[in-house]
Amino acid sequence: MLPQELTDKILDCLYDDKPSLGQCSLVCWAWVPATRFHIFRDITLRRRWGRVMHPQFRVFLDMLAADSCTLAPFVVHLTLEDLDPTPEAGREITQAFSALSRLTSVASLTFDRWQNLGVQPLHNLLPRLTALSELTFTRVMVDSATQLFNMLEMCPSLTSLAIVSVSWGPSPSPGFYSYAGSIRTLRLAGCPMDEFLGIFAPLNSPLQLACKSVEIRGIAPEYIPSICRLLNSIAQSLQHLTIDFTHDDPGESPASKAEELLFKHLDLRKHMRLTSFRVDDIDDSDRPSAILYAIQCALRSPHLEELVFSLTVQSEMQLRTKLQWEQIDDILSSRSSRLDSFQVLVSLGQGKFRVGRWHWDGYYDDTEIFTTLLPRCHARNMLIFSPGTR
């Protein structure tokens, strides 16, 4: 007989082997909790694969609805994908939400690939998930921003919110999000950010925002005022900031680029807790000043410890010659304190590569490249090198 704690540790080694965990759960009742913890911790439900009904959808819901069901406490992360919103599926979705409302231990919920999500009976589900702290909408369509925030109002205990590739039409009336002050992690990408932030962080809001981690991707020039307003409102709490300019229009003139506008208007001097700043998808091939704007903007934060940025170049030669590495080295090495690490993620052509190895007609050790491009940073042990990945 082994102590239960030791048995549980052994079973934990099978966390990604659900068939083996299923077999172990049949050995004895003492093994059931540890195996169910891993088997049911992450559940993804799909109603259809295209036009084909998913065989496990109804089976899982029937099992969950049974009076003898004991698995509900083990489901922590729930993802609902492609739950067909057609009228003939309405009754089934209502029944599904009724059964899923038993999953009161769910802490993370994701809606993925839903059309007209706002017309679904979410009031039968969201208010009953009392442990819910993380909510993600991705590839979702709703009627309006007001409708989206009405959903969020059903979740008073949220601390993490992600709005990714979400679209909506015009709102009939301005909304208000009364629980914005509880959000600690905010992620926005591919959505009408100006309207979203106008409700989440409106002008003269009585709420005190306290986000610690913010990730904003797909920044367009018209979003700059609302983004700066958000970042200014959380200056006393923000610790980690990630920004990305993927949707920047390459046809615009360099002076109107979103990154230059943001870096010129964003003042991080009041961000006393900001320790990590990351800038993604800088295409610096024809505008070497963009990366300097990013670094100068980041270093305004008085306690920054980590700076990460990604850029796109077409060749190793372009990396060496096009960027103003001497100025970058001067800026970073002249900083008197605090900045402990400087990491570069490089994209060559169509592939993604991390500083440490080039996958470009073979393997090349780029440690020497960056130690020569940034000698003073290297002398301060600020550079981070890690194996490249395709």
C-alpha cells in the first residue's frame, strides 16, 4: 500500500495520456479523483464537424445531466466550439446550457466560432458558473458592443477577459461595464477597439481600473487615442504590456504608421510598476526609425526590467545593414539601471525564428551576430539567446 499522496503524484505523470488515465480510474475508487482531475480538467465541446454531428456532444451532455454524475467538480476549463446557432438547434443549445450550468467549478470559459452568440440563452449558463474568472470570445459575432457587455455583466467575478476576432454592428445606445475594475488581464485583437474601450474605459469613468497585464494586437491609427487613454488610466497597476501592429496598412506613408503614432503619444513615465514591455510585428525593412521609437518609448518606464520585440527582415544581410544597431546599442547600454534583459524575435521571409539559431539554408549560430551588433548590451549580459523554432 502506497500513501495516497504518492499515488496521486504517480498518476499525475499521465496527465496527457487520457486512455491510460481511463484505465487507471477503473483500478479502485482511491484512484478516481486523481485520474478525473486530468481527464475532465479541459473539456472542448463541438456540436458539429461541418455538417456532421459530433458523436461526443450529446453523450457528454447526457452523462452530465444524469443524477448520478460526479464529474462536474473536475471540469475547470471549458471551450464551446461551433455550437450551431441555427433555429432548429435552438432547443438543443438551451438544453445544453442547462446541463453545462452544473459545471460550477469552471474557472475558464471560451466561446469559439459562434455566429449570433448574443441571441443564445446565455442567462441560463453564465450566472450559474460562480467560479468563472476567465472569459474568452474568439471568432464570434454579436449584434452590438452593448450586447457583448450585457454578457459580461452576467459574470461579476471575472479577472481575465479576451476579445479576439469579434465583430459587431453599431450599438443602439452607449453601454457601461460595471465590473471593469475587477479585470486584471485584458487581451484585445481583431475587434473594433475604439468602441470597446469607449465602454470599458470611458472618459471620466468613476471606476478605478487595475489591469496588471494588457495585450493589444492589430492596432490601427484611429485606435491610438482610446488605447492611450486606457493605458493612462491603469498607470498605477500595469506590469506587463504587449502591443502588435499586424493590421497596420503597408500602403500608408511612414509618418502615419500606427506604431510611430503610438510611440510618440504613449508616455510610460507614470507606469511605476511596468516591468515587461513587448512589441510584436514591426516591419522595419524600410523604416529603421520604428524600432528606435519602440525602445525609447519603453525606456520611459522607470522600472522596466525586460524588453522584447519582434521584427521582420528578408535576409541576414538586411538584418545587419538596415537596422540602426549602433544607436540601439547606445540607447540600451547607456541606461543606468533596471533593464535586465533584451530579447529579439526575428522573422526571416515567411518563417518565424527566435534569436539563437537561424533556419536559413541550414543552421547558423546567430549568437555571434548579435554579440557583434550589440556589443555593449552583450557586455552587460542583457541579451537572451534561445533555440530558434520554425
